[in-house]
Amino acid sequence: MAAGSNLIYIVAAIIGIGVVSQVLSDRFQVPSVLFLIASGILLGPEVLGVVSPESFGGGLSAIVGLSVAIIVFEGAFHLRIEKLREAPAATIRLVTVGAAIALVGTAAAVYFLLGASWPLSFLIGALLVATGPTVITPILEVVPARDRVEAVLETEGIVNDVTAAILAVVIFEAIIVGATEPSVLLTLFAERLGVGVVVGSLVAATLFYALRYVDLSPGNAPQNARLLVLAGALVAYGAADFIATEAGIAAVATAGILLGNADVPYEHDIESFKGDVTLIVLSFVFIALAALLDFGTLLRLGLGGLGVVAVVALVLRPALVFLSARGDRFTTGEKWFMSLVGPRGIIPASVATLFAIQLRAEGLTQAADTLVGTVFLVILVTVVFEGGLARQIAEYLDVIPMRVLVIGGGKVGRSLADRLEDRGENVVLIEQNAEIIETARNEGHTVHQGDGTDTDVLRSAGAANAKIVVAATGDDDVNLLVSQLASSKFDPETIIARANNPNNVEAFEELGVRTISSVLATAQAIDNYIERPAMMNWMSEIGRSGDVQEIEVTSQEIVGKTVRDIGPELPDGCLIALVSRDGETAVPSADYTVQHGDRITVIGSHDAVRQAMQFVHPDE
């Protein structure tokens, strides 16, 4: 009874600490995993001794396994196919060629720096391939990156979690039974991946049918849908793992991706619920595993262990990222951000713990210590430094997209958000109407619920870091008040307001607010269609087949050259329409010499303009 009572206190404390860690994460804009690991070490046997391996009896591995299943499913559920299209080539290379580089490079580092055997070195290398949604997601929650960067990091984490866990199991079994033939290892790998994909697909199909066609009781349908999906994730993991060890991770990943990309009802309710559950299990797993850290084991690795960390984080990671992202539309800063933010997470820690227990049972104590020590040292250092400094790294490399607050989630606000998000900007809509919020979220927008005329609501939505604030509601009084608050309290670079009544334009402009009159803009658009139909037809395609972009000149390849010389170097299908310098804008002549800092307007086809932007300003 005493042991059971202690376990209740420990679990309650862990959940409480996890919630506090999330609050601190939001408050200080630091990934929550940093607070969770620190809490685990503090509660562990090395400091307070509250939590130890014996605290959970023999149930730790089962608890960790089910928790990882929920975490991986939740990450996969958010992985949208349309988002993957942001960077398909880099994603595929990162989880194939990049993973292979990480595996072989890490194994070589362990072999030469720690003197481990090749089988053990490859086992450690396989585990450290995985970054994982458990560490990437908390980082991206406080460090907003462009969609293409988030798509790559999230996909890499989910896919590599699956492949790394399966590969590690295959190598571990090879060590135990002494199998070394490549054909045997490949068969073991294919069996587990195949079992996971089949079971995950069956569970996803069953859940889809139940959510779409079964009466879930109208009054409690959202709740039943949430519970059904949670149960489905656990069933997928348990069934696949029962058939083949570690196939469960592949199963939940498959089920999550398929279900997340299907048109299922109550999707927002399911996402919110699973996010809360994931927070709890993430807290438990990180704190529990951090409490297992043995400082003595880490110290025995010596300089060799730190050498392995340096090779993994500072040599292999940048090499595989730059190789995988070559020729894609990532800036140099974004490549370095992805290189310097690749911490290892739950999968390596949990699987390494299970392997160490079995290795010690086989009498391989030294191998178990090397395995656990190396994996936990890499996790500890990468999470603390890469996770803790992620925002500072992003700010230094200038990879955080422009934050735009749009007050008003109606048709105007959502249409504007569509255009901005297509360019990779970080847009947050502020809206208080529940129906409009649901519509906007279903369209994929980030929505902060609240009154945009409330200073606290603006602040919590990120107004302090916003470069642009747009008041786009249908009420001029609201738009005027929002403009006043934004100007006096947060001082963004640009404030733009929608004036529904043209008589109110003067009041807005007196505040120094750039104002768009709905009436005048509509009249002007109609006039343009009458007088300039070809131009207006083309302008209607901006953001789809056509595009117009203004960009600062920083490329040394074009500074000092004339427009005549630059033209042939631009991609086919676009040209320079305007040049701005010292506040004056004009259509340039062919002999106009471009200088550093000029702002040029490029017009043309969508893809050509995007390529020209990279050519003119390669660091953007």
C-alpha cells in the first residue's frame, strides 16, 4: 500500500510539474522540454531522490511505450500533406540520405572515440538518428518558423522516430542472436515496418468510418469522437507491437497521418483534446526518463563522450541538412537553423533504457553503460543548448517570419491571411465570434480568440513582436480603436486599417495609419476593369499564376549593374517594374544603376518572381 501511495504522489507531482513547465514555457518563450528535463534531474536520485527506477516497479517500459504512442500519433495527426508540399525534395532527402549519414557518422564517432564495438556503435547510431516530435514540436511552438522549415523538421521527426526505433530493434536483436547477414537485417526491418503500416491503415480506416458514418450520440458526439481517436491510437500501438516488437510506432504514425489528412468531423475538438493529453504524457515521460540519468555513467564517458556530442551536433547535423536542402528554396539562415536545432528526444531515451535493461540481464554491463551514457549525454546537451537557445539562434539567423496580426476573421481578414501565408509569413487572426473562429480554423488559419480592442488580448496574440497590425473588421470604430492601441502600446512598423465609411478616412490618417477605404477601393477596382481590363485580369491572378513582390537589393551579383544588364540574369517570365530609393519610386530606364539597399518591384509569373526574390535578396 505504501509503494502504491508513493506512486500516486509521484505521478501527481510529475503531472503538476508538467503543467507548470508549459506555463513557464509560454511565459519565457523557452521550449517546455528544457523545464521538464531540469525537473526530472532535480527529482531524480542524483539530487532529491524522489523519483528512481524502482518508483515505477516493472511498469515503466509499458507506461513509456503507451505515452510515446500518443505523442507520435498526435504529431502525425498534425502532419498535413499540403504542408509537406512546401519542401518535398528536402524532406525526402533528409529522411533517407540524411538519416544514412547520421547513422554511419554517429556509429563511426562512437567506435573511434569511445572504443565500442561496431554492432554497439551502430545501435547507438540508429537511436540517435531520431529527433522526434517530442522535442521539435515544443521548440516550434515558441519559435515560429516559415512553413517550409516547420514542414521539414516535423516530417523528419515523425518519420525518423519510426525508422530509427525499428532499425535500432533490428540491430539490437542482431547483437543478441549474433545475426550479421544484411538480408536477415533487411527482412526484420521490413517485417516491422510492414506490420506497422498495415495495422495503422486498418485502424485509420475503422476510425474514419466510425467518425463519418456511425451515430456518436449528437449531444456527446465531440467527446465520443475524441475518446474514440485516443483509443484507436493506443489499440494501433498495442496490436502492432504484439505482432512485432516496435512495430507499434510505425502503426500510430501511419494511423495519425492517414486520419489527420482525411475529412473527419470534430477535427478541431480532436486536435485540442489530443494536445492536452500529449502535454500530460510528454511531461511524464521526460521527467521520468530524466530522473534515470546517472551522472557517474556520463562522467565515465569523459572527453570521448563530449566528442561524440560535438560530431553529432556540429559536424554531421549541418552536413546532412545542407546536403539534403541543396537546390531547394531554403535560405542559408534557414539551413543553419535546421542544422543547429536538431535535439534528440523521447524515442532514443526510452528505447535505450529498455535495451540497457536487457543488456545487463545478458551480462553486458559495460555495453549497457556505454549505450545509456552516450544516448542520454547527446539528448541532455542537445536539448539544453539547442532547445534552450532555439529562439536566440532563430533571431540571430533572422529566420522568424514577419508576424502579422489581423484583427477581424471575416472574409477580408481571411483572404488577406491566405495571401500572406502563401508567402510564408506568420499570420495570427484575432476574432471573438465563435462561428467565424471555427470557419477560420477549418481553413487552416491560426486564430486567437478575444476582443481585438483589448490590450491584453493584443499582447497575448503577439502584438509586441508584430511588424504589421491590420484592423480589418466591418466596424470603423473598432478599427480606429485597434489602430490607436497598436500605435500607443506596441508601436509596430506598419498599421493598416480598413475604413468601411469613406468619411472616416481622414480620422484614420490623422493617426498616421495607412487606410484602405472599402468604398473607394471597390470603385477604383471597377474603374480599372473598365479602363485597364488586361491589367486587372492579370492582377486577379496574383498569388496564384502571377505575382508582384517588392524586395530589398542585397545581392552583390547585381549591385552596380544596370537594369539592362540585370534583365537577362532574372528568371524567364519576370521583369523589374519599379525601383525605390530614398523614398522616391520610379519606373527605371534601361541604364538605371541598381545600388545596395534599393527596393525593386518584380512582376511576372508566380514561380519566376519567387526565384527572382532569392536572386535579388539571397538572405531573405
